[in-house]
Amino acid sequence: MNAGDFGEWRPMASAPKDGSRVLVAIRATEQGAAEVDVARWAKPDRSGEECWIAADSDPGCVIVYAEAELISWMPMPTPQPRLRSTRMKASPPSRKPMDEMGGSGI
């Protein structure tokens, strides 16, 4: 996937099942409104089957999403390129004040 892929929702059937993190759209339920989460296809420690799990799941408390809960997916966005140079710019030469008398003023 490349940066141009970000921004379009796709059917869950086409989601990568290689363990990479993706954005998933979750259906609204009686427990709450629709939302977006980061998930990955993986096998939880205590389960025998691979499934969609929240990327921020803890081994002691794994958040598993059923296929019916997920509407669509989207690749994760890539970091934005730096817009400013990280190199230091030369500062303009300093000018001595015209009224300096008797040395540098240190």
C-alpha cells in the first residue's frame, strides 16, 4: 500500500490478513454509535482462531471484533513529509551599534 491508498473505505473482504494495522469502521449498536478503530488480523493467545482484534488490546483483555461488526477498512495514513528543512540556516551578520564606546560592552 502507498500513501495514495489512504482516504477510501473498502469492503472488509479485501482487508489484509497479514497482521498489519488498518483502520476499521465499526457498526453502530445498542451499546454505542458507529466509530473507527485501529485493528489487525491476528490470533489471540486464548483463542484457536484468527480474528480482527483492536491494535491496542492487552494480552489480559483482548478486544475482538466479529466480522458482522465491521463495515469497512482503510489503510493507515503515512506520516506527513517535513515541510521545513532541518538544516540550520546561517544567521545574518551582526552589526555593531554606532554608539559603542570603549570596547565591546562585555
